[in-house]
Amino acid sequence: MTSLYVQVEAACAAAFASVLDGSDPIVRTSDHADFQANGAMGIAKSLGRNPREVAQEAAEELAANPLFSSVEVAGPGFINLEVAPEAVLKGLEAMGTSETLGIETAATPKTVVIDYSSPNVAKEMHVGHLRSTVIGDALCRLFELTGNRVIRRNHVGDWGTPFGMLIEHLLDLGEKSAVSELGMGDLDGFYRQARAKFEASDAFKERSRQRVVLLQGGDEETLRLWRVLVAESIRYFDTVYRALDVGMQEADVRGESFYNDQLDTVVSDLEAKGLIQYSGGAACVFPPGFTNRDGEPLPVIVRKSDEGYGYAATDLAAIRDRIEVLGADLMLYVVGAPQAQHFEMIFSVAKMAGWLNEPVEAVHVSFGNVLGPDRKMFKTRSGETVKLKTLLDEGIERARAALAQRGERDDIDHVANQVAMGAIKYADLATDRQRDYVFDWDRMLAFEGNTGPYLQYAHARIRSIFRRVEDGTEPGAILLNEPQERALAMALLELPEVIASTIETYSPSKLCTYLFDLAQTFTTFYEFCPVLKADEVAIRASRLSLCELTASTLRLGLSALGIEAPEQM
Ligand code: ARG
């Protein structure tokens, strides 16, 4: 069944179409009514008519539609719409029997390639990678929920000149102890030691340089050592993914090196299309519209003057591969805001090359910084990158302490884990992704306010109602007599539209806001409308159904964000 919002929008579109064909009805949910259609003002303007008259004309047609119980023109030409009780009940019934609670699955599924997490080998994942991981995973789940084919891509930074020094350092340490150091997840320590030697010793610098040449030349032993570094790093990243319970798997890794043997044809392809210009020996493409501070055109450097390839070349190969080999309809790059220009330029070049054509789309899903309590970049007290695994473990400890305060339980380990990950993910997802957010344990772990634990608790509290049913009452036919019941019903029916707009804008925060509002609407309902203590069995059954739909909606919404909903908290 089509969602209530879609039905309302279609009715309004038809009504306004009789005034002006193809006009936008501009339907919104509203505080003054269930919905408001605001299309009259725009139509009046383009027809040179009075907006109230236009609204009146459309309203007459809407009033004849059984979908509405009340249609009123207000102000300069708003149309306030109340949905008829039968339509609300029908919507709830359809929601209750739908596996996805009425969320529609794509008629033509898209292949969506989502590039996220993408940390760098032999370097700690920083909180920026955490954000990418959390937002990217939520987007994967949302696209899957709506019936699309999702391909995850972990564009790990696993190639480049630093590997010369990293391999030499590995040899100095001895392979065994190097592996055990990396295996402990001390990626940054390893990197720093290598860097320090590189800076202090000319001999080491020279060895490193020669090692890069061997690596690029495909020397077997060098490649083997390089693979050790990559494998150990990926093993560590995987512990973070498993702890976070995200869908990224080892099989989704396509590091930068994966594209090595495609780089020559990237250049020749661009060259054949006449797009390459040489600048100081480097092969460049100059996409129009990009200039530096002095107004000079900015290049995408495809091949450096020393014949080497860099970050841009790899991303060009990757986008071509995703379109031509994976058959992507949509490509998302969940990467921090500082790389905005890089992606704009890559997308431009891909279009110039004729690889990226409508309707195929590439989108940089950018995000702001994670800040410490001091509102500066989130770092340890000594100014180092926070080790993600340690951070997650700290979250679990804190969640365990918070839960212990609420009473003893056998499953505290399991639930502490669910609460901690829920708190961390939700804090990240609930703020508009473009904005910076402050990493604050106390706030994210609070059981009050717009937090993960609050929503998990709201869900568990509803589930507990079902455990307290004593007279065998089962959820039954819904009756909407009280305004709080109706308000809850309308909130539930908004889910499909919220999911659609969350996906359309790649903004999980929209879904968060909805779930938080829903939990609050439920609280008001629960205060005014006794469930188990209602006198009539029919009312108890009806309210149990509303409880059940609310719990299912919270559970599904949280799961779309990658957050578990424990039965008991
Ligand atoms: N490894 C990069 C970094 O840490 C992120 C890669 C993002 N993905 C991409 N296709 N460029 O900044």
C-alpha cells in the first residue's frame, strides 16, 4: 500500500493540477492540521490570480475526496487537511502486516556503491574514520532496507612512498616482533618510530627510497613484506568493525593498490579524449571552474613528473571501475569535508572523460569534525590520535557502570555493549552530518534527551508492557478515540516518508529526529491512555497494538542506523 503521505500528496497534486497542470502541491506535515498543502501561492503568482481563490478551488476538489475529513483554507492560501479516521486505520492496518512497516522498496533497485571508512594502512583510524564508518554503515542499511543492491568499498590507503620506510622499519624490528606490535593495534606507534628514523638517519632514508623503487618495480620479497603490513592493519581495522557491529567486511576492501594496474589506461583513456595537458612533466587534466587563490586553473594531477601516480589517479581509476565494472547507478563517498574539492574535481574529470553520465550519480557525502570537550579537534590529552579500539572499550566500561546503577542483571556484558555502541553511533548520526559535534561521554550515554540509550530504553519500556500482560489480552483492532492515540497513529504513519527523505538527503539525522519525536509522542500517549489498566478489553487490545507498532518502528529505525534494541534495559 502506498504510504499516507504519498496518498495525500497525490490527491493534492491532482487537485492543484485542475487549476494549473503539473504544479507542485507542496505538501508538508503541519502543527495546524495533519497536513498542509501550500502550492496555491506559487500557482497564483504564475497565473496572476488571487492565492486564496486558487486555494479555494483546489480545496473544493479535496473536500470531495474521502481521504479527508476536513479541508480548510487558511491565511494567504494554505490548505489545512485532516485525514479521515478510516484512512488512518487502513494505514495502520497495512503497516502492521508489512514486514517493512509500510516502507516501500524500490521498484527498480539501484546498484549503490558506498565508499566509507577507508582508513590508512599502518596508521591508527582516527575519529574522522569513525564518523565515516558510522554514517556509511547507516546509509548502507538504509539503501538495503529500501531494496537496493549495496556494494561496500573500503578504499584503504595502502600504497605510496611511506611504505618504503615502513617496510625498512619492519625489517629492523624483525618480522615477528613487528607483526606482534601491529597485531596489538599499535599502528601509530609503528608509524611514528619509522618516521623518526627516516628523519634522523640519512642511511635509513636511502634504504627507504630504494625500497620504494623495489615495491613499485614489483619485487617479490618487497611485495610480501608490504602484504604483511597491509594484512596486519586490516586485521586491526576488522576488530574495530566487529566491535562497532558494522557491515564492512574484509572482502569489501579495495585498497588504493587494487587499482595499480588500471592507472596506465586511465592516462591513456584521458589522453585519447584529448583531456591531458602536460605541466612540468606531469600529466594533468584541468576541469573548468577550478582555480587557485591567484585565479590560475587548478590541475588534477593524473601522473606526476616522476611517472608516479597519486591519490587522484587512484580515485579516477576507482570511479571508472565502479561505473564500468560494478555497474553503479549511484556512488557515495562518505569522507570528511576537507576533501570536498578533491571529489568535485574527480567527478568533473569523470564526466569530461564520458565515464560518468546521467542518470549515474556520484555524491560526496561529507561531514564535519569530531571535537573534544574543549571544542578543539578530538585528541588524547597528550595530543595523540585516540586509538579507536580503546575508545570503544571505554564506552563499554562506562555503559556497564551506568547499567549497574540501574540494577543487577546477568546479561550486563551484552547489553553494555549494545548501549555503548548505540550511544556512540547515535551521537554521531543525530547531529546534522555537515556540522561538527562534540564527543562527550556523559551526554551520549545519558538515558534522557535525544540519545541512543534513551531510544533503546523507550523501546525496552514498551516491550516490558507485553511482559506484564496478565489476562492474556492480545494486540487487536485499533480504535482511535483519544487525541493522544490519534497523534501516535499519525506519527507512526510518517515512517515511510521519513525514510525516503533520509535517503534522499543522505542525512541519518532526519531519522534520528523522527525516532526521538516518536518516542516522546508515545510517552504522552502512555501518560494519558492506560494500556493494561484500560477498562474495556477492546481498548486494551487496541492500545497494545499501538504499543507494538511503536516498538517495531523504534526497533526498525534503530536497526537502520546500525543500533540494536535490547528487549530489556
Ligand atoms: N584514505 C583516505 C583518508 O584517510 C580516505 C579515502 C576516501 N575514499 C576515497 N575514494 N578517496 O583520508
